[in-house]
Amino acid sequence: MALTTIANFKSYIGDDGTANDTLFTALLARATSSIEKYCDRTLDSTTGRDFYDGTGDYYLYADQYPISDITLLSVGRQSVLKITNSNSDAWNAHVKVDATNMTLTINGGTNDGNDILVLASYTITTLAAAIVALVKGWSATVQISTFGTWEATEIIPCLALRCFDNQYAYVECPDEPETDFKFEADTGRLYLATGFLTGTQNVTLRYTYGYATVPGDLEQIVIDLMNMYWQGRNTDFSLQSEQLGDHRKTMAAGGHDIPDHFQKRLAPYKKYRIAVC
């Protein structure tokens, strides 16, 4: 995740050695992070999944842009797995899902502990079978057969859901993908012919965003910021002024922020959104 290369930076500052490569790599990561935080978006090309509140309108703005590809746009969710645990000597059991794993936890008894299933290894159907295969009182049922062939990585992350003593955890996936939609690549604006039904985190978007080819002016900003870090590595940027007589120091507010002249150059890349009322 970087907006230039170490080779380009070294060429710019005239360094043809390798002694400082580790530091240059760290400076590149820091410069990229600072710029993306200031711009409030990821600028390097990335694939990810985001969740949005439905607007009740035909339009929705993605957090990240430019958009180069959309592999899934869905409005709504479906419960695809029903999970419970009947371990007789435990006092609790729960299921948690993050972006990569499903964690099944038993509290108390002989089977106390966690089992972790890597989502990328399963479909919804084979994940259910893997849960049952754990034994330990676990059972899992596919709720909607048409979702059985979906990759388990489409399961929506959730905090610990209790599923013990006749209680069930219902694990969700995005609803069937929408097909009648359009998007503006440069702005990230999405249009859905049927509208984005009002809801909380009910819109799922899996997409590729950011610049596959970094614009030249943006790359130069990154290089210049790296160079500022490099040249100032022995300088305290938080020091605004210092007086030797009576030794008085004045510290600058936000001394480690991106300087104003960088902010002006980054203005075309900073995310601006018009509030939708």
C-alpha cells in the first residue's frame, strides 16, 4: 500500500545505495498514511468491502473512489446459518465473525475454549458441516439453500452472538446481488434503479477503488513529504521558536501535521461530500 516506490524516491534524492532502504520503506508508509488520513480516503488501488446505511434515495456515495470495479452490490441481509450449542456441562456458548474467521466459543465444562474456522476455506454449506464436525455440542443448519454455494467470506462480521441452551445465533450474508445499477467512477456515486432502501448498514458494497496508476502530481507530493521527513529526521518540527536568553521555547500546535503548502497541493484529492438531507 504505497503511492510511490523506494526506487523513485532514491532517484529523486540521489541515493544509489541500500543502507537506508529500511528507513525509506518506513517513511513511505508514514507519508502514505498521513496523506490518506488527510484526504479521508484510500488513494492506492485496493479491493475491499464496505457497509452503508440505505439512504431511501436512488443515489449513494461510496466512501472510497475512484471506483474501477464492483463485484457485489446488495441491499438487505439474509440469515444463512442457524447455529447453537448443547454442551451439557457448559454455562455459555457464542459465535463471533470477523473479516477472516468464525470463532466458536464454549464457556465452562470439559470443552471450554475456542475453535477458529478460516472463512476462506469454506462455502456456506461446507462451513455448516465443519461446525457440526467440531462435535462438542455444536450444530449448524443452512437456512436458505440457494446461499449454500456462496463463499463463507461473504458472511457479515458480528460480535459474539449467544447460542446456548435453546438459543440460536443467526449468521447473515448480504442479500442477492443487485444488477440494475450504475456508478460514476471518478466520484464514487452509485445509482440503483430500485433505490437504496432506508436501513442501518443494510447496503453491502464489494469493490475495487483507488488509483491503479498514481497521478504524477500525487506521487510527487508523497515523495516531497518523504523528503521532508528524511531531511528533518534530526529536527523537532513541534518547535515553533526558541529563545536562548532565559531559554524560552514555544511549541507549535499540530507540529506533526501535514504543512499548509502540502494541504493546498492535496486539495484536489481530499474527500468532499455534500450532505444529503
